[in-house]
Amino acid sequence: MSYGKIPDYRRRLIDSVGTGFMIGGACGSVFDFIKGFFCVSPSGARLAAGVAQDVLRNAPRHAGLLAAYSALSCSVDMALSLARRREDPWNPIAAGAASLGLLDMRRGARAAALAAPVGAAVVAVPLGLGWYISELHGRLMSHSDAQRYRNLPRPVAIAPSSTDPWVSAGGSVEHN
């Protein structure tokens, strides 16, 4: 288990649903703003009212949809981690495939079978990019650290002097 994860499954589910709702609301608002901006009347009449009406009408729907997807995905992910007794990147990938497949089951088995790989890819691509960036950052930092410390002079022991105010007459460091 990583340090960034919430260990309690109930709290993880609540966190996932809340995050999904916020992201769905924000991205849905931007999407509906752009869609409303380009789909109003050609003369531009009622531009602000049309855009605001489109955002207010559809953004909660997007937020609820992403919250439901997040709840189902998190539930399947936790069930897989409990069943397999390990937390690895395959759990969220399988959970993304299963949850998008289950959500598209209402349109039929063929639509669910076509949506499952998309759900797996939606989760696998950010996980893979995060892993790649982490590996690249680790390699770059280890290379730059090696270059930085390669040509430093060797440390030299310095004997304490009698004029040093931190050293007493006996030659030991005073601790106050």
C-alpha cells in the first residue's frame, strides 16, 4: 500500500466519489460552456443567457455521471484488492474496464464489450505515464547527483584551535 492512498475502504470510496463529482462538475461546466458558446444563435443574441442556461442544465448531470463511475470503479478496485490480497496497478486497470463495461451494459452486451477496453485504457494511460515520469525523474536525479558530487575534494579533518570559542580548554566541545 502506498502512502498516498487512504487505508480505510469506506473513506476511500467517499473520497473517490467526491473527487469524481468535483472533476465531473468542473470539466462538465467547461465542456458545456464551450458547447453553449458555439451553439447559440448565429447573430449572437442571448449569448450569455444561452451559455449560462446550458451550463446550469447539464453540468450537474456530468458531475453525477462521473461520481457514479468513480463509485463503481473504486468499489471494483477495492473488491479486487481484497480478493487478490495485493495492491498493484492491475487492480485499477481491471476496475476501469469492469466499471465502464458495467455502465454501458444498459446499451447491450456489444456496447459493454467495446467500452471495457476503453475503460482499461483510460486508467492505464495515466498510470503508465505516472510510472514513466517517476522513473525518468529518478534517473535524472541520480545522474545529476552523481555529476554534482563527482569532482568534490575529499573531506579533511580540521583540528580544533585554541581560539575557537566553542571549544573549551580541555579540547572537547561544550554542550550548553
